Amino acid sequence: MSLFKARDWWSTVLGEKEEFDQGCLCVADVDNSGSGQDKIIVGSYMGYLRIFNPRPVKPGDGIQPEDLLLEVQLREPILQVEVGKFVSGTEGLHLAVLHCRKLCVYAVSGTLGNVEHGNQYQIKLMYEHNLQRTACNMTYGPFGGVKGRDLICIQSMDGMLMLFEQESYAFGRFLPGFLLPGPLTYSSRTDSFITVSSCRQVESYKYQVLAFATDADERQETEQQKLSSGKRVVVDWVLNIGEQALDIRVVSFNYTVSSVFVLGERNFFCLKDNGQIRFMKKLDYSPSCFVPYCSVKEGTINTLVGNHSKMLNVYQDITLKWATQLPHIPVSVKVANLQDLKGVIVTLSDDGHLQCSYLGTDPSVFQAPRVDSREINYEELEAEMKELQKIIKEATTTQDILPKSEKHRDLIVTAEVSPDLDAESQAIDSEVKAEAVPSVTVKITIQSRVTAQKPNLAVCVQAPLAVTCDQFIFDDLEPDSSETVVLSVFLKGNCSPSELEGNCVVSYYIPTGIPKVAQCSFRLPLRLVCSPAQPSKAANHKLTIDTNKPPISFLTIFPDFVDPSEDDQGNVLGFQFLTGSKTTLLASKTSQRYRIQSDQLEDLWLITKELTLRLEEYFKKQNCKDFACAFSGSIPLQEYFELIDRHFELRLNAEKFQELLSERAVQFRAIERRLLTRFKDKTPAPLQHLDTLLEGTFREVIALADAAEENQANVFQAFTKLKSATHLMIMLISLWQKLSTDQVAILEATFLPLAEDTPELGWEETVDAAISYLLRTCLSKSSKEQALTLSSQLCMPKDTSRLKKNITLFCDRLAKGGRLSLSTDSATQQATVMPGGCTTIPESDLEERTVIPGSSATFPSDGQTAKQKSKP
């Protein structure tokens, strides 16, 4: 048994489905027995009043019938119970019970029986007060310095303090600036009431100030009458604690001065009786209740603080002395003297768990058994050690940090894309200006081999693509069961996407509580974003892909884009994107080359990727394993740099719009303040055209906001185009330098580090930092470059000159034999010079030229990209 666990001395569960709160627990010698033993008084929101006198035979015993002295139902919810000298003519203790609209004071008495369990207890109503307002809580004490009796103060839900001098009602006062009721207590040392208002500040009100202030019934009078008839309620002192308080207590022990303890939501405060902070303690948990109970050292106070983690902490001022585990979350805690046992901790939970516990450490009665001595066989132990070391070595060399995927997974998710477009488009809220926006159906199936709890399916596609529904929540899946969902994908934004792929991710829990994830990807058809069109005769951007196999007819590899009746589509094909641009694909009749051309550089990407994928699939079906593509032309850096400049220019515009909006907003608020000052002034004054200036500024703010929103949409389109062009650059560089899969992965991580642009982190500075790192490590020419340190902070650059210079240098280093690697050891790299570079390779006049049918336009058959202008 752990030392840090509360020792159960006595416990019980009160009623069924009853609710309890902070004020429902009280400990005192309520029957005036004179023995010094406290009784436990508990009231519930169901109206039950119970009084206990625990007397367990041994610690840990449950409740006995004679432990319950009294149980009575009062028919109204009990908000708070307190014990004090509430009846005039006697100094005996009486029980005050606060209901929503009533205050009742009872006398508790007992009649001795012939045997112990024959004792009878009853309560007698001494007096009651019917309340005109709904009560919240109450406090008591010798208000005004009276001797031998206690007065009661009740706080209503609308902020009125109602004071009762025992059997008679004294007066009522409203607290100034009241919004919501807070905890309330009374300090006898300063004769004041202390509460925490909804302004999150501790406020103290003198009893004398409340007594001589204007009566609460006169609140409806005019301001002039109120000033002449009495004094206002003025606060004595105020302390801002910055959070709402859960409870407030005033304590005064023999060796300490009077202190005010306030339990906040995240902090624990101790104040002097004049409002100054003695100390405070920041709590790293969410507290639920507290009680200051004694002073064991001069100048210090011990406090019990319960929290929502079922813990009870013992503090001496701000020092944690002990922490103990409770079986429930306490909403109220008291310290009582029960059966000659002083300092018993009494806790009550919101569902009625009442427990009396202590913090003692029970001695352990366990004794270790005696071990029979035997001789040690060192040869067996050495053999066992070698076997274990062999197992450990095999495990560390074969097992990765992350566990490998199981051969038979617990849950499998598959996605099946329909080969045909939807007969009736499911596109909704599409911004594309085309006549018809197609959609394609995706069927996702989840198969579970085990019990999958709380499965959640998320379908992701890259913008500007969108899905009709991207989140699905299922009931728990039984073993060998499956679920199927159907959704549609369509083009929502008015620009071509950079990827035609999607992902499905299923998150779920297995019965042991371990979360797991299953995922799959799917490929969308090219027909989703473009349609067949007439080939274009001229284009600004062209590139040629070389292969090592004879060209394949487009009737074979693009059956969904060609018409079999037209023979001229075997080696030339046109694509019209939904956004309006066109791309032409040509196949040489004699050489092993394919030409892709378009007016926009970014539009070449999807067609080029689709061409290489379909060629690889075709030759794979033909069992041809040596098929390869190559690119021997120049990298179109200048055209690529134009897209970078366009994207960066829009980012700069976004910052300018942000600054202008901030300036106009400050101006707008300043004009508003001046107008409000003029309107509040009792002496009318001319507006001096402030209203005209306000209206003009408002129009400027709206116009700037619209322009910023339009610029944000342009930034998104520019970034999508930049990503498409970047994908194209990565493909051309990998084909040009024949990079391996790992090197292509490094290239993608370098040029495509972000899924989307943000104002805090943009594409330019991220890519510049990545390329600078590669130039300093694996692509460095000397140790001097490796010694250069890079900036650890990424910020938006002033221009793109440095980025463009680094990209050009990056391609030049690759052309001179540099190889991409995550290793920083450049000495082991072999500097083999590869053919080609970043300069234009001139066309040979001897190379054959291909003619587009019905046109006199020709193009060279090598792998270069050229930007041409049509001549009139």
C-alpha cells in the first residue's frame, strides 16, 4: 500500500443519484453534547438532511446503523448548512439550513435509550425566514461586535446582502457593480464582509458602512433622492486577482494574525485583513475545494487543497508538505475531531461519497520469505548471458525505431476511383467558369479484422480540388466487418491543381485503448481537370522527353482522350484545361521522343506526369523492365523565376494591404472616440465634419479589405502554379541527372517544403534556407563553404535575387557532378562531370523536324525547352 494514499477510517455513500456541492458539508457539535466530538452534517440538493457520528470498530469499517443519528427530508433543495449561535436567549449551537427561498434554524437534540442504538435524535424548527429573493450562499458571525450570538448574512442571486439578527430581519443592501454572485465570508477582526465579484477582484465591505447605507428598497428612487436619503455602499478595499474564485475563508489562530485565504481557478492567495498579499501559490492543477485548518509553526498556516485529479495536497503556506490520493473528487473538505481522534479529514464528492480519512502510514506486516542458499553454476549463467546478448543484438540490428507493418493488418482501407466521370456532376459551389464542371466518384471501403472502436475516416485532396464530404464517423466495427462510403471529387478553385492524388486516413482504437491509423492513397483521372481539344499550332513553352523505346500511339496510351475514328490523333493530342488554357502533346514518328507544349509553363506538369506514368504502365504490362525516360535539354530557369517573382510580389502586396488596413483601423477608432466624446458632452458642439470623415474612412477600410481578400485568392492561385512548375522542375532535374529515388526525395523536400503558404512562413525563405544548406554540405566545393553558418531564423526576404542565385548555383553544381546526400562528408563524393548544364543547347540542323497535321509549324526534336513568340 502506497504511503501517498488516504487511509480510509470511515466512509459511506449517501442516497442514490443525489447531488452535493461546496456548502452541503459542515462539522460541529451540533447537539451540544459537550464531549468535544464533532458530528457531520450533510445536506443535498434533493432536500435530505443527514447527521452522522462515525464510530468504526476498526479503521476502514463501513457505516453502521447507529452511525446515522438523523435523516430527514425537508422537501426543498439544501444550498448550505452552518452551525452557530443563531437563537436568542441561549448560547447553544443551532443548525441553519439555507434553501432557495427560505432560511430555517433548527435545534438538534437527542434522547438516550436503554441501549446504545436506542438513542433517538430529532430536530425542532426554532424559526424561519421566507426570502423575497433567490438565495445563493450565506455566512455568519458576530456582526457589529455583538457578544454571545451570531448573525446571518445571505447573498441573493441578484447581488443583495440580506442580514438577519436571529429571529428578525435587519436590512438589505445591494453590492455596487454586481453581475454574478461569488463566495462570501465574514471577518470578525475587521467586522467586514469579503467576497469575490464577477470583475475577478476581492472586495471588502464594512458592516457599519452597510448598516448606514441607503436601504435596498429605495433603489427605485431617483438619483437625487438617493443622495439625500442616505449613504452609498462603498467598498473598503479591493484586490484584483485576475481569476474567478472557488472559495474564500478567514482564519485566525493563536500564533498568527487574521488572514484571508482565496482559492482561485489556478492560484491560491493569502491576504492580510487590509487586502495586502501575504503570499500566493500558482497551482499546476485544477482545484476543487480547500480548508485552512491549523498552525503548527509560528507564522505559518496549514491548508488542505483538493483537486479534480482526486488528490488532496497539504501546504504549509506555499510549501507542499504532503500529497495523498483520494478515491473520489472532493467538492468540500473539513477537519473534524471524531471519537477521540483529532484531525480527521472529512471529504464529500458531488455524487455523495462521504469519507473520513487520515494521513498516517500503516506499518507493513509483510516479511520477505527466507531464500534457500544454493551453489551458483557459473557456466550455466555465462551461457544464458551469451544467449540473451545474442537476442538483444539481433533485435537492435533488425528492428527499426518504428515497428514494421504487420503482414495482416488489423484494419485495411481501400479506395476505388470510378473509371468514368459522373453522369450527373456532383460539384457544388465551384468557382470554375467552365460550362460544366465534372466530378468523379470514389468508393472507400474499410475492412476490420478486429474490433475497431470510434473509427473516423478523413478524405484529403489538395486544393483547388474538393470533395463532397471529407469526414465520416462510424459506429464501432466488429471483427470481420466492413463499411463503405461513396463520395465525389471535383475542381472547386479556378486554377489547375498541382497534384491529382488523394489520401484516406482512418483513425481508430483497439480494445486495449491503443490508437492506430490506417491509410491509403488514390489517383484521380486526368479527365477531371481537362478535356480533349484541338492541338495548338504554336506555344510559348516546349519541352521534349526522350525514351529508349519506340513511340507508342496515343490511341493506346490515351484511349480516354482520342477518337478512334480520327487517324491523325495517333501522334498528336490536344488538352483543354477547365481553367481555359491548352496543352499539346506530340509523338515523333521516327525518333523515340515526345514533345509537350503550352502557353503556360505550369500547364506542362500534369500532362508530362500523366505521359510518363502511362508509358511506365504500358511497358510494365509488356514485361519490359528496361524502359527509361531522359531529358537532355536546358532547365527553364528564367520562366520558373518569373513564377517565383509573381508569387513573391503578391506576398509583398499582402503585407502592404495589412499595414494599410491597420492604419485605417486606427484612424477609424480615433474618429469614433472623438465622436463619442462629442455625443456625451452635455453642451452641444459642431461635429466639424467628423461624420463625413468617419464614413470616408469606413469606405476605405471596406475597399482595402476587399482588395486584401482578392489578393489572398491571387496568392493561392500563384502558389498553386508555382507548385506545379516546381514539380515539373524536379522531374526535369531528376531525368536530366538520372537521380535515384532517395535523391529525388531530397529534391522534393528541398523545393516543396510547405503544403500551403502562410503569412508567418513563406515558400521563398524556406526553399532558400534548404538550398543554402545543401550548397554548404553535400554540394560544397571546399571546406571553407562548409564552415559558413546559416541564419537560424527564417524571415521574409526583401527580394528574390538571393533565391534565384542559389537555385542557379544548385543546378550548376549538379551539372558538374554534385550528388544529393544527407551526409555532410563531401570528401567521399566523386566529382564526375555529367553532360549538359543550365545553358541552352543549340539545336542541330540535321535533326529531323515533326510537322503538325494541317499546319506548317515545326519543332526541333531534342530535349530543350524554348520560349517562342509567334511572328506575324
